Amino acid sequence: MTKILLTRHGYVAGIRPERFRGREPLDLTARGREEAAAVAQRIAQAWRPSQIYTSPMGRCIETATAIANACGIAATTCDDLNDIDYGAWQFKTFDEAKAQNPALFAAWSATPQLVRFPNGEALQDVAARAANAVHMVLARHSEETIVLVGHDSVNRVLLLGFLDLPLSAYWRIAQQPCCLNEIDIGGEKVCVQSINATQHLDAVATERGSR
């Protein structure tokens, strides 16, 4: 059985207020670095991962590096885990995108599986390359625990695949920064043990609230 620990990068600018972050180069904020340290500690305490694969975006590499240091293992970039390409909507605020193309913005909210961003990707593109990343992990790491560091969009699509749900259910899954999802894969059996677990971040939230 291969265990996949799927996490999202820590907090960055553009999460609140919301922007279409995608391929925008963003560093972790101070809060994001604290979250990365917390998820790294949680993984190191509870599991013994043998390898980390991360999106090539800096915010994910920084999160993966924290996990790698805590676990004493290597982190390798994987282009298939990159965030969705929002094309012409890259780093626009939601209000800007809605004003530019109200119909497309409404479709993204109601029928995300039917949207292709101008000069960018569709969820089907993300699903195909994210599946490639999982196939690579399963081929290389049988009977191991592997950490994947991705993005909100990539993680949602991966989880929909693991749960055998359609892309139309995209908005039904939440992915907080540095959350943990645990998936066991053995043969043809897939078991999702947890989704969007954030208990390890409670101390971060409490500490920040007391400042």
C-alpha cells in the first residue's frame, strides 16, 4: 500500500481578498511560514515519509522544504503538480474578473467543469496532469509514504479523482493552507482517510490571535 499525504502550501497574498493566483510567483507570508512549520512537525511526528514531490511554484517549494527539513528527506519538484493556469485572468481579483466577463465568472462558480480560462487551462487539463503525478508516485513508491505539496485547485481535482466524483463537484471540497489529506492506495483499492484536516494549525491560529 502507498500512503499519500497531500497538503497545500501555506498562506500567501491573494487568498484574502481573493485573487486568481495560479502561476503568479508568490512567497509565503509570515503566517504561511508558521503554517508550513506546523504541518511539517505534524507529518514528522505521525509518519515516516520517504519522499516529497512539490509543485514548482515557490510557495510550494518553501512549504516542501520545511517538511523535508523536519523529516530528513528530499523534496523534488514535479511540474504536473503546478497550479491551474488562469491565463488572462492571472492574479485578477474576483471583482475584476467578474466585471471583465460576468458570464464566464458565473460559469466558474456554477459549472466549473465547463470553463476554460482565456489563454489558460480547464479543470480537465489539471486532472490529466495531476493523475500523471499520482501514476508516477505509484510506479516508483510501492509500500511507501509520500508527501505531495500542491495547490487548492490541484488538490481539489486529485481528491475528486480519489473519491470517484465528477469535476462538477469541484466546489464541494475545501482545502485550507497547509491542510492534510491522507489517502491509502493498494492495488485497485483507494481509501481516503481524511480531507482538509487542520488540527495541527490550531496552535498557529491561537498564537496569532494573541498577538
